[in-house]
Amino acid sequence: MNNHYNICVIDDDDIYQFTITKILESIKLSKKILLFSDGEEALDFMVDNLYNDDKLPDIIFLDINMPIMDGFQFMEEYVEIKPKLNKKIIIYMVSSSVDPVDIAKAKEISDVSDYIIKPIKAGQLRSIMSNLEARGEL
């Protein structure tokens, strides 16, 4: 597996950010880990770097429930800027919510690759990355 991916985590939970960062570092899946506490911070970063593919994420792990701009609001805004991006970005919704309404809503968004229930384990991340590489998506 390559380890040249920019991986973005958008989540307001500091402990989760710390944990997923440690997992990503331990399994050597990323060249850079971008951390944002809400969707607005992440969106601002993406708009500021629209034409800088080296800084933009390859994969986003997006929480649903966050202050300021939640995951669903982020996706509404992302759809607006997506045509300006030169880079394909893979997005996973990640949440502790097992609410069927949240899961269904996430699966209705065509730009969301999958819905993952927290916590994400190292094996899951490895599997996600190897499947993306095998399908030629990364």
C-alpha cells in the first residue's frame, strides 16, 4: 500500500481526532493528516486551496454531529465547490449514530462513499485503503 495520501478528519471530538491520528500514523497510510473541528473550517481550507492538489485531501472522514457546520451541511457546500476541484476526493461519513435516518440520509448523498460507525479500527482503515487502491480510486 502506498503512503502518500492526504487524509482529512473533520470531527469535533478531540479524543477521536487523537485516536484516529495515532492509528493512521501506526499503519503508515498517510503523508499528511489534516484535522478540522467542524465543517466550516474544513470547507474554508478547501476553498483556499482549490487549485493546490498537493494540499487538498485524498480522503475525508467526516463526522455528522458538529457545531457550526455539521457533516450534512458540509456536504451541501462541498457539492457546490466540487466542480472547481481538479482532484477526486473520497468522503466517508463517520459517526457514532446508529440512527437509521442518519444512515439513510448519508447513503442518499452520491459523493459519500460509505457510512462508518465509530470507532474506526486499524484493520478497517487498512481495508478501506486497500479496497480503494484495488479499485483504482486512489
